[in-house]
Amino acid sequence: MTYPPPQVPYGQPVPPVPPAPTSGKSTTSLVLGIVSLFFCGFFTGIPAIIVGMSARKEIRRSNGALSGEGLALGGIITGVLGTVWTLIAAGILIALLAFGAEAVKNYDEACDSVRSGDGSDTFFGETISPEDCL
């Protein structure tokens, strides 16, 4: 048989209520989100978003038994930022590779023109000689 906790006498301080434990999912979401900003954005950013949303839902359903909604929100935000950053960096990388491939093609055509002697000897405004085209 269980007994209720003893009552606090009148005029005595009430013992403090321990804080609600922090959700492990919210902490995991924040860690994944922070990692997504610096290392492997796309591969940790999306899980940070998913785990963060799951943690927020779990915390709301617990009716105060769990805390960490701010950590989960931070994980979602940093996960989104890391994912967007990765997509932007990938776009820039693809554009640079395309530009580099086009520049190599133009350089090869300019060298072929210099070797044959029938065309322009400039490449992006710079004069090139047959020695430059080895």
C-alpha cells in the first residue's frame, strides 16, 4: 500500500519541484544541426530537422513531463541552415566546374588555332604563344 507524501506544515517552505528532464531527441537534433553547419550539412541537416520535429511533438504530448522544446527548435533551425548552405555550396561548385570545363575547352581551341597559325592568338585577352600550349 502506498501512502501520499507528507504535507508541509503551515509556514514552512515548500520543497522545490525538480525540473522536467530534457528530451534526448531535442539534444540529438541540436547536435546534428550544429554539425550540419560545419561538416556534412546535407547528411546531418535533414535528420536534425526530422528528429527535431519528432522531439517537439513528443514534448508537447508529454504535458510538461519533458522539456527541451527550445533545443529541438534550435536543431530544426540549424538543420535547415546547414541543408540550405550545402545546397548553395553544391550549386556554386557545379557552376565553377562548368565554367572551368568551358575555359579548358576555349584554351584548347585557342592553342589549336595558334599551332595552325590561322586564328587568334589571344585567350581571355591574353596573348598566347605556341610555348604556352605544350
